Amino acid sequence: MADITRFRFISHLRANPTTHVRHLRNGELAHEGAGQAFWFRALNSALSEVPIDDREQPLLFHGRTVDFQDVVVQATVTYRVTDPGLAATRLDFGIDPDTGRWRSTPLEQLGGLLTELAQQTALDLLARMTLTQALSEGMASLRQAVGGGLRQDQRLTGLGIGVEDVRVVAVRAESDVERALQTPTREMVQQAADKATYERRAMAVERERSIAENELQNQIELARREEQLVLQKGQNERRRATEAAAAGRIETEAQAGRRRALSEAEADAKRVIGAAEASAEKALLDAYAELDQATILALAIKQGALPEIGTLNLTPDLITPLLSKLTDGQA
């Protein structure tokens, strides 16, 4: 909006760089251009202000496909006034010389025109497409069709309007129809998810089975080794008992042999001693056999073989022979 300052009977206008100002004085062109600043009198001046910057017009409308399905199109059209002088003569961009405000709504008129033209082109295209095509390919097709249609439209070129860009944001069907169309894909995704879940569970079961088999194999191996250990312990105990029994038998046999040898030696010694004693006794007896009774008695007395004599009675018959022998012996 232009800045207008009043000084009694004269006013001053200062425009922005993005607005094109057109000043007619008594029907004749006095000033025209972007960013103008000039003095004027409100009584004989007609002022127009045309924006020349890029403007965006949002679009939202319904369409019907060839299979009689309703779709909603959301788009944005970027445009600008390429010929502000022509636009000022075709649309009412006049401003109040006191306030600088537009007397009408030219941008709304221009936006409505753009909306109708874009909607007409889009509806013509949607009428030749099915719902599936509109949802899958509609954004690119609508962008090209609407952009080409607006750039070639004679009404816009006749107003000095140029379309810079067209962006189609969304093409959507009704919510229930959209959910119905999404159902096969959702089912496929769900099937893929279920398949992945089943495969994961099967893999988990397989891993659990492998782990259980490994544990069972470990238990079997441990049991087998324990059995081998028990057998080995038994064999060791039997071998130890056998060796102990053999050692005991050998020790017993050795002791018995030693005792038998000792007994035989003692018996032999006793036999030898007995034989020697018997021989000595025999020799002694043989020696005693040749002696007379008096000699034997004398030897007995000498050896103390006679009992203790308490009282000795000498009779003549005993002394006479002794004396005779003594007498003979001296002789």
C-alpha cells in the first residue's frame, strides 16, 4: 500500500518497489512505474497501484473421475503481473487518494479467475481418469495440465498476468474409499509382517530346538563320561583289591614259608640236639655199663646225684669191702 501524506490542497505519494503506480491527471498519464514518489492533487488525479511481486493462490476443489468417484485436489498457483499497465486498464486497481487503499478487491477477483481456470483444466483431466489413475498419477498430470492451461489461457495473457509455477500438493479420495483402496496394500504389508513374524518364530523355535539338542547331547556325553568314570573307578578298585589280595597272599605265603622254614630249622635243630644228646647219653651209658657198682656210686656222689644224707649208719658189711679195696689200692 502506497504512503500518502496530505498538505492542505496537495498530497504526496510514495510507492513501494514491488508496486507499480499509475497516475492519471485529468485523464492523461502523469506518472507510471514502480517505486514512484510524486506530488498530486486529489481533485484531478486518478491513482492505480498494481503489485508486481510474485503472489500465490491456494486452490482446493472437488472433482469427479470417469468411474464417478469424488476426489479432492489441493494445489498452489504462483503468478505475477507482467504488464501492470494493461492490468490497470482491465481490472480495478484504483486506490483512494486520501488513504492509499484499494477501492475494490482486485486480487480477490484475480484469485477467483485463476481458481476457476485451474479448476476447469483439472476437472477436464480428472473426467478422463479412473480413481486409481488419479491417485497414483494425478499429481504429475494435473501439475502439467494446469500449468500449461493457465499459461496458454487468453484471458490471463489479456490481463497481463503470467503464471510462474503450479504445485499440486495432494489428490485424495473420500476417506472410506481411500481406506478401501488401502486395504489390499495393508493386507499385503500385514501378510509380509506375519510372514516375517512366523519366520522369526520358526527361527526362534529352530534355535531353541538346536539349543535343546545341544543340551541333550551334552547331557548324553556327560552321562557317557560319567559311566566311563564309574567303570574306570570300578576297574581301579578291582585292580587295587586284586593287587592288595595278591600282595596279602604273597605276604601270607612268605610268612608261612618263613614260619615253616623256622619250624623245620627248629625241628632239625631239635633232632640234631636230641640225636647228639641221645648219642652222648648212649656213650655215657655205655661208659657206665663197663664200670662197677662202686665206681658208679662214687661218680654219683661226686656229681651230687645222691639225695641229702641226714644220718649215715655204717655197718661192718659195708665198711669191710671198702677197706679191702683201699688196702688193695695202696698195694
